[in-house]
Amino acid sequence: MVDNIGGNKGFSQIRNAGNLSKSAGAQKSANAKRSDSVDFSSALQNATKAQATSSSQESARAEKLQALKAQIDNGSYQPDLKKVAASILPFMTNEA
């Protein structure tokens, strides 16, 4: 409590001094009511996008493998022999 000397009236409370302490207490209690929180929504959205991309890539790969197996089974698969030789050549030169 803050007192003010007010002439003949003696000591009296300064106007709004009590309200200031009450409002500070109210702010503290309002802050105490707030709780810490974490928002995972962006992280979960990114994880969901990554999972969707991964599953679509897996399904595309499975379709491609299915088509290659069908070509091999019916004899229509014709690999590019130059590409095959180019990919095998580095392994053969390292072993020699």
C-alpha cells in the first residue's frame, strides 16, 4: 500500500495504487492459466507429405517392375547393351 500526505486529510491511499497491484496480480494469474504447448501440425504435415510421396514412389516402382517382368516373360524385353556394358566396365577395371 502506498500512502500520500494530503494536506489536512493526513495519510490517504494514492488513487489507482491498489488497482496497479491487482492488475499485476491478474496478469500473473492470466499467465499462470496459460500452459506451454507445442504445435506439431507442420511437422506432421511434412511427415504425411513424405509418407505420401514415398508410397507413390513405391507404387510407381512396383508398376515399372511389373511391366519389366511382363516384357521378360513374353520375350519383348530388349535392354540397351551399351548402357549395360558401360555400367559393368568400372567394376571389371577395378578388379583387374
